[in-house]
Amino acid sequence: MRLSDTIESFIKELLGASEEDGVELKRNELAEYFQCAPSQINYVLSTRFTPDHGYMIESRRGGGGCIRIIHVERKQGDYLDYLIRERVGLSLADKDAQLLLRQLVESSTISREDGLMIAAALSPQALAVPVPETVKCALRARIMRSMLLNIARRNQRTKQPAPTALIRIEHHEV
Amino acid sequence: MRLSDTIESFIKELLGASEEDGVELKRNELAEYFQCAPSQINYVLSTRFTPDHGYMIESRRGGGGCIRIIHVERKQGDYLDYLIRERVGLSLADKDAQLLLRQLVESSTISREDGLMIAAALSPQALAVPVPETVKCALRARIMRSMLLNIARRNQRTKQPAPTALIRIEHHEV
DNA sequence: AAGACTGACTATCTTTGACTATCTAAGTAT
DNA sequence: ATACTTAGATAGTCAAAGATAGTCAGTCTT
């Protein structure tokens, strides 16, 4: 078994054992424990604990610093989960983003308020920085996923599970 | 727990227990109590009790000198306005964004949910596209402004600038 | 070729201590 | 009395040291 896989399972065990929906760990301690370079931890995090995997990472440097990993439960057949993992993809044109948002609000997958918040974050004015359109598309996709994940997490916290279920498996390139 | 965090909570407890909206303390006594260098107190004040955090500091040197910490209450609408117009500016470092969000939630200017949504949109993971940091700073400012503006509009629509419960969020929970 | 792994370099946050600035009070000179 | 001086008591500043985590390009493995 590869080291990365071992570390991955270890972290997932920690998450499973935790009361909360997240765990805190010290990068250096973990690296010490597994006898590897500290940057190996970053590698594991960036390849196996990404937003599309349903994880959020927060960290602090300096004395007393640490890494926090938050897991958002994915339920089978959860539409939000499908969106984050597949539908949004790596690139999202402005037009597609608006279309998607409208669908999500109309199908009550997300609230109107949340839809407006996402729209605000993705608005052309917000993204009016001098970068190629391809980069903006990547950005839209990332921001969209990150915000949807946050909504999923909130749903999980409030124990008020997904408003809808309906999975429509459409093709997913945007 | 970091010493700075401990001292921060201690001071906030004092503030909470106080009848006034401020407390007075002796730098050296505090330092003695926490067994640290007096300048540590200055560090805590300058990183956690700034105007952005909603605090004002006054002090007197010499015999009988002391430090006074005052918590400033702000009107929601005005504060949001100020943020949108002045504070956010054209550029916003990651650190500043987090600081700002934390203060906004602590002062109930925005709800915890909105704070988390903005944090999700501004998270390093969401902005992980290959552009210079200067561009990211510009982007953060724009997204932040756009989302705050959306909140302000929503408040106006509902005519009910409803705050939320006072929730103390943890350090990088924002 | 793709994924796993590493190490040097960088960025950020905390803590400390030496040095500086300011204030009060008491003492001294006029 | 009034002005000046000085000692002691505070607080402020800043840069260095320490403690973490992040990045990235190159190497190794499969």
C-alpha cells in the first residue's frame, strides 16, 4: 500500500472517530508519525481531500498553527453532491453558470437567497480582473463548487437534509 | 491553545463582565499573570483588538498608567456601507478578508451563514487558479464587495435588517 | 507517462527582549 | 511659591528568533 493511501485512511479514521464534522492536525506531527516529508501531507490533502471529494481545508501557520479538515457527508443520490462532483466540472462559462443557478433555484435545490449570493460572487463585475476567459471559467467552476459545498455542509449541520433528490444525469461538460 | 488566544479570551471575558463598554488594565500586571513579556500584550492588542475588529485602544504611560479597551458598537447599515465603499478597497489580502469576515459575524453585521458563504467564495481552494497574488487580491476585493452589496440589497428588500444570534466563531472557522 | 515523494525555499504567525517614549512625584534651586 | 531636575513607573516599537504550514520543481516508482 502506498504511503499516501495509508495517510488518507488514517485521516479518514480520525474523521470517523470525531464527534464533529472535522479534525485538526499538526502537519509536522503527522509527517513525523509516518516518517515522511511534511510536504507529503500537502500532497495527500491536495489529491484526496479536495472540494470535489467533499472536503474543506483550513490552516494556520506560525506557532500553534494547524490544519483542519472538514468533511461534508455525501448522501447517495444527493443532487448537490452530484453537482459538486460532476456537473460543475472544471470550467464554467458565464452563461452556463446563470443557467445552472436558475435551474437550481427553480428546482428548490438551493434557496433563492443562496442563488443570489452565488450570482453575486460570479457576476461579471466581481470577476472583472485582467485574466483570460479560460481562467475565469476555471474560477467560476471553483467558486461555484466551493459555495455549493458550503451549502451542503450547512444542510448537514442543520440536520435538515437535502431539499430535493431528483438526479438528472445529464451529460456534464460545460 | 496559543497564549495570544488565551489572552484574547481573557480580555473579552473582562469586557463581557464589565458594565461599561470598556475595561482598563495594567499591561505589566497582565503580563505577569500570564507569565509573558509585556510586549506580548501589545501584540495581542494589535492583532485582535483593532478598529477593524471593532475596538478602540487608549493608554497612558508613566506612574498610574494603564490601557483602556473600548468596544465600539456600529450601526449595521452604516457599517456595511463603509465596508463596501471604503474598507474593502481595490485589493484585499487573504488574511484581511478573514479578519474582516470574523468581525462582521461577531458584530452581527452579517449572519454566520452569509459569512461562511463569503468565506467559501474567497477560500484559497476556490481561488486556486494560476494568476499573480496581486490579481487575486483584486479579485477578493471585488467578490467581497459584490456579495456584501447583495446582502445590503436583501436587507433593504426585506426591510428587516435582521441580525442573528451572537455566535462566537472560532479562529479560522470563518 | 502518471502518480508518489522529497527537499529547498518561502510565507505567516507568535513570542521575546532591548531600547525608547511618556508620565508622575518628589526633590532642589531661585 | 515657581520653575527645574531627576528617579521611578509605566507603556510603545521594532527587529530577531522560533514555530508552523505552503509551494514548486525535480526525482523516483510503477
